Amino acid sequence: MQTSRQQMKIIHDGPDELLDPLAMTSSGFMAAAMKRGISRPVALEHYRDHHQLGRCDAEWIRPALSAPSMLRRDDTTIKFLMDLEENTLQTESVLIPMTGSTGRTTTTLCLSSQVGCAMGCRFCQTGRMGLLHDLQPRQIVGQWHAARHHLGHVIKNIVFMGMGEPTDNIEAVIQSIRILADHHGPAIAPRNITVSTVGNPRGIQRLSELAAEDGFHRLNLAVSINAPNDRIRSEIMPVNRAWSMAELKQVLLAWPLRPSGRFCIEYVLIPGVNDGMDDADELCRYLDDIPCTLNIIPYNPIDDSPWPAPEQSVVDRFIERTIRHGQFTKRRKTKGRATMAACGQLGNTNLSRPSRRRSMLQDEGN
């Protein structure tokens, strides 16, 4: 099986391949174009037109992906699906209008990095699918291109919180971030890009190398903790059986966080699992030396869920308890639940391939 780096090399370097603005930064695109005798100014103009105008009129440029195949809307979100070119699978992405404290509304795009996911978190619909496909940079950036040019939304924020575990497809995700942040392309500021992970220390370490580069210091990292201790976390998140919460904390403290920076710690509140006052106390002790904002996410029920959504009073008590510890805590507003577009609800379990599910424990033992 080809790695993401090998796939990107084929797209970039093949003399007979069409050059792909969705898979290349502007500098890489211009360098490849010059090898074909195309001047830098001409190449740059085409690169800008492709990203900023959605226009592609050169025979040496690979066309953008097709328009989204399905839209599901409610009052708070737009979920759209895109067909992959090489198989019958689809990506799922979500557009989320966000109203800030000033009353201004901006749009956040939730991107998928894989079809399915190997992590197997018990509260997540995507995790039930197993891993079906690693998305290439073209397919990740293509979700932005579709949202901008097919659906007509101006995107301010990008969150890698859709299907898949970003650190499980890290090279493609890093290349996608470089393209999304390219000021000749989508021009999404790194401070407006957030990568959410279940906590793979090796993947976080690789991502930290990007965050240490000039221009990417304000890249945001969100970590899905969801438990106050290893016992509970291992029950609902198999990744914790390979890497403990202590190991996760160690790699977070090594992240090149700017002086005023904070991590986003995500905590899905599940009734009867991790929602007790003792859980809140223990969680705050764990987070005491981690500069972070704690983001409480009321559980969104999935197909055949063993748990209901939590009562509002329980959510409020949990948040109040963490605040008493001095922890800066926010509640994530539930959006998209009616269209299965909310946190943890993306994915089509009819496509599940359990035989292709990757075991984190097996990977760690090899």
C-alpha cells in the first residue's frame, strides 16, 4: 500500500500527470509548472484562479472534484457528501454558522481526514465503520473547495473534526494544512485552523513540528480526553490502552505552545459514564498543569446507542464544578443533531468493514 508521501509524489512529479492545485502549495505548484516551461507568473495566476475563483481553464491542470452529491440542512448546520473519484466511498463535511460575542456570524467548516476511523471510540458513529480509506490532500482540500465554490460559503475557520483521526493520516493532513493556509490559495490563517485528535502521541509530535515552523505557531490543537482517568478512558476509547493519559500529558507539555496559547480539551459528557462530580474533580486535577480551555460536549446519541443525551441540569452541574476548581470551561452548543451532523454522529455504518479496523494495540506492538 502506498503511503501518503508516495501518493503525493506521484501527483507532483509525474511528467505526464496533470498538476493539481488541490494537492500542492503555490510554491510547489509553480516549481512543477516551471519544469514544463510554464512561467512562474502564469502558474501563480492559474493557482490563484483555481482556489480563489473556482476556475480551471488550463489543460495541464487537474480539475477540481465534482459537486457535493447530497445536502442535509437544519437550522444550525449543512452536512454535505462528496464522492471519491477512485471508489464508491464518500466524504462527509459540515458547515457550521457561528455567531460571536459581537453578533457577527462566520462560517466554520468541519473537515474529514479519512472515510471511517480505526480508533473505535464507543460514543462515535464513525468509529463503528472501521477505517475504509485515508483521504489524500486533494480530497481534504477539495471539501473546502466545494464549500466555497459549489455551495458559496466564505469559510473563516477550519476544524479537523469530521470523519477519521487526523494523526492517523498525518502527512496528508499536514500537507492539507499547508495548502489551506497558503496566502495564494484558500488563505485560511493557521490561528483559525484546529486539529482534533484522540491523543496519539506520535501523531501529536509530528504535528508539533509543523506548529514550530514560522507562520504556523498559532495552529490550534484540540484533544479528545472524555474521561478523568485511564480506567474510564480505556473503556470508551481503545487508544488509551496503547497510550495512557500520562503519556498524552507528556507530549502535550512538549508542544511549542505560545505564551498566551491554550489547548482545547474536549470532553464528551456521557450519562452514567463520566458525568459525576468525582469525575469533574479528578479531571481538573489532571488538567491542572495543562494550559487549556475545557470544552464540555453533551453526548449526541448514535444508532443503537446505549446512552441517552445528558440532562441539561447534569451538564450545568458538571460545568459549575469544574469552574469552582478554577478551570476555564465552556459548553459546546449542540448543532446538527437532527441531521446526524453533530459531534460523533458522522458516518455510514452500512459501509462498515470490521476486518479493516486497525488495532492500536497491535500497531504499538509491531
